[in-house]
Amino acid sequence: MAQTRSYELLYIVRPDLPKAALEEAITKFQKAVHEGGGHVLKIDEWGLRTLAYQIKHLDKGYYVFMEFQGTPDQVRKLEERLKLDEHVLRYQVVRQQ
């Protein structure tokens, strides 16, 4: 069995989403961690911020930071879901020491 590790995930969601769709997107990725057997430690919504450069003709994005524990296989599956989601502009997963 793979070892559980701590990770940080930062993802940027489209700023033009309605509040309900934004909450649904945040909940979806939280559930994705739980479905894989991981544990969400913290979710911090940083809110709407100006991007350093335009992404898909947008100059703002809604930032969400999540700390969670899981296996490397679970992280790969989560990254695949983030990559395929049309509302996510960018994401980055980093393993904590």
C-alpha cells in the first residue's frame, strides 16, 4: 500500500462563474480527495485576484487553496480531474516535506 503524504493544491477558477457554480466546483474537488481515501485538512478561498497574465482572455481568477493528505496515485487522479474541468484555469499540486 502506498504511503500517505501531505500536499498543497492551489487552483484558479473562472471569475465569471455564478456563486453556486463556484461552490459546486470547490465541493467537487474536496469530494474527489475524500473518494480516493484522502483527507482534506484545510480549504482557504483567497477570492478574486488579478492574474499576472491573461489566461483564456481573462485577467482575473478566483483562487482556492487546499491542504490534503493522500497517496501519489490519488494525486494523479485528482490532477486528471482538474485538467479536464472546464472551469479551472490553472492548478498546481505540491508535496509538503
